[in-house]
Amino acid sequence: LTRTTIYFTHYLFETYRLLEQPAALFERLGLWFDLAAQGFKTTPEQPEPSRSDCHGWGAHPLYHFFATLLGIRPSAPGFGQVEIKPIPGHLTQLAGELVHPLGRIIVDLHFASGHVRGSVMLPAGLHGTFCYAGKTVALRVGMQAIDL
């Protein structure tokens, strides 16, 4: 099989998320981690031989840090609700702030022995769900503790 290009790897990462395969995602991210050592300051269109040393489509891992690893995704049209379903893989902590039309979604999570602890803050007017290890809890406006 032909390996996906840097651009098309976005769809591969989506597949890894659906299959809950974070190890495969981290392995493929190695390509991005190696770019600086190869002298790149931007993402190329594809690994060598490449005809473009600066290709914005290759920046999609930034999206996946929030949408796949931290797991923040819309669960209703217009981002009217949010689902947070982290897939940490080997990481023991994930944290981030995502700008939402109603304000900031702030997530700080710590993982150990199949459990997650931390906090989620949703802006006024936004509700959603938090899912981890087959468990789901409702999310409300404001700061709330997570312990699953």
C-alpha cells in the first residue's frame, strides 16, 4: 500500500480516532517531529521527494491535538453542544483551551491506571458530555471536576 501524503494523513488520523488507536497516531506524528531535524521550518506537501516545502494543509496535527487527543468536538450543529472524548494514549496529562463562539473551553486532565481526573470549564450557554473508558457524564456551564 502507498503511504498517505502529509495532507491525506488528516483522514488517517480521523480513522485512528474512530478506532481508538492513539499509538498509531503518535507513530505517524513522528514524521512531523522529524521535520525540524531535516531543516524544515514549515510542513512540506509530502515527504521527499517533494515539490512544495511550504504547504498549509500539513498543519492539521494542530487540529488533532485538540479534536482527537484532547477530544474536543462539536456534538450539535453550529457547535451548539460539545463532546469531550480524550484519547491520551501514553500521555499522562492533556490540557488546552479552545476558543468557542460563546467563550473558551478549558480542559485539564490527568490519566493514571485507566482513570481520568481533572477539570472542564464551559462558557455560559454551552452544555455537552464528557466520555472516557465507556463512561459518560453531562457537562454544564462553568468549572466542574472530572473523576472517572
